[in-house]
Amino acid sequence: RKEVEQDPGPFNVPEGATVAFNCTYSNSASQSFFWYRQDCRKEPKLLMSVYSSGNEDGRFTAQLNRASQYISLLIRDSKLSDSATYLCVVNPGNQGGKLIFGQGTELSVKP
Amino acid sequence: DADVTQTPRNRITKTGKRIMLECSQTKGHDRMYWYRQDPGLGLRLIYYSFDVKDINKGEISDGYSVSRQAQAKFSLSLESAIPNQTALYFCATSRQMNTEAFFGQGTRLTVV
């Protein structure tokens, strides 16, 4: 089983749609969680950190469920510019601080 | 200017050649990482370093070596390149254990 798993997609949605991505992780000791965005063959960039209480940044909401070991990202009112690959990232906590990446979920927002 | 800079950005090399990828950062972070990205496999950790001269293997270190002689620099070497090392390579830094990582712009390496 992979340490971090995501549905690779692609998710094809119309502009204005709400879309949700889920990610599961295997290490229950994991301490910190992030969503990154990666545009085609460019470097990943931090979209948002994920906190136990859940957090929101504009149209983006991240949730963490420690009991079930999954993380979610909700995007409301999708824009064409949201088209990218979204990477779920976990810090296992007991491996010296290195980050483990999911394979990414591809989102394509259409007019 | 980018905070994390990788050179070269693109490289084509022949099988058996030695090649070095360079990474430098101006963020003042102690922790540095090398990842490779292949289609469908996501980013996989090659090596990481938490301080000068500290070297740790990641999940796919075979065929690679690294050097960390200064806080700001972390170089990745392929001693004898092979075609299945064709990939997109990223260097990253982080400030401390539970914080996010910042990436360089990537090096596209092709081994023919």
C-alpha cells in the first residue's frame, strides 16, 4: 500500500462547479499535511496547509480526518485557472521531517 | 530571482556519462531535498540533508549520490547515467520538521 494515495483523475468539470479531492495516508503518526498545486511540468507550489480543525482560504477548504486517515480539498466556484494537478503531501513525523507525496489528482476546468 | 535555483534547467546526456545537478537556495533553510518526478508516479525522494555534511537516503537513492558542503548548496550526481534516470528532478528546502517545502523550478534530464 502506498503511503499517500490519491485518485489520479482526471476530473473534468465546468466552470463554476464544486469539486472535491480526497487523499488517504497510511502512517497514523503523521503530523503535518499539505495540499500543493502543480502546473504542467512546473514546480509544485504550496496551496494550503491542512489543520486538524479544518481551514479555508477563499474558494478552497481543506479538512483532516485523523481517525480515518484522510485529507480532503474542496474547491468551490471553479475557475479555468484552477486547472492543474493537486498533490496531497504528508509529513510522516517519524522519518525526520521528509515529505511524502501522493501521485496527484489532475483537474481540468472547462468553459 | 527564485529562492531555490536549479542548474541546469534542461540537459540531454548520453548513457554512461557522469552528470551533476546543482541546487542553491537563499532562504536560509537547513533542510534540503532531491526528488524525481515520473508520469503516474508522483514525486519520489532520492536524498535529503538536514545540515551541512548530513546525508540521508530516500526511497530511490540507488544510482545517485549527493553532496552538501554548504548550507545553501545541495548537489545531486549521477555517476553513470542510464536511460531510466530520464525524469524531471526537483530540489526543495524546508525550514524545520513540520513546515512546508519550497521547490526549485526543476531540471529536465534526458539520458539517451
